[in-house]
Amino acid sequence: MSVLNDYKVRFGVQDAFGEQIKMIYANNGLISNFLYEHSLIEVNELVDIFTKLLTGEITFLEKPTQSFLLCIANLTETKFYDEGDIWYNNPNATPDFVMPTSDFKVIVEAWRDYLAQ
């Protein structure tokens, strides 16, 4: 659980327009914003993809969201771009946040488990 503590990941429920919505929060908003945009089915797919990245079955992930966040990942690191177009226009652009891929996988799995409750 130390990965969740390291990134101050927590989960909660927020009332929005009379509906209870499950939320994820982290010390970096890009982590939580990226995951919030994924349903349980999509999160299960992300767990599979990150497992494949960490085992070397695949070597690269490029995953944009509807709000234009972009996640680029490989075996060692996961990069987040607040504006995905920046990376598409310049693959050498500096990411807004970088973390170990193994850490992000732990957070993705925790979000999946929370959504499944």
C-alpha cells in the first residue's frame, strides 16, 4: 500500500446532479483526472495493458482521453501530458508528470478494485 500513500491516492463518492459518482484523488491531478475518465471495463483493459508493459509483451502505450490528457508508457516510466497535442507535435516535449510504470499499475489496480465495489 505504500505506492498509494506515496501518491496520496484516496477514493470517495461525490454527489453530482443527484447522482453518487465514485472519485479518485491523488497528489498529482493528472493521475486522478486520467483514471477518472475510465469506466470499470476500460480500467480492466488498462490493468491488462500495464501488465503486458511490465512483462515486456508490449513495449509502448499511447492512451489519450476525451479531455485531451495523454498517457505515454513503457516498461520503466509513465508520462502524462496535460495537453496531448504537445507530444503529438513534438515527441521530445517535456511531460507534465512522470512516474514509474510499476507504481501507476498499482494505482490502476486500486481504482479498478474500488470501482468494482
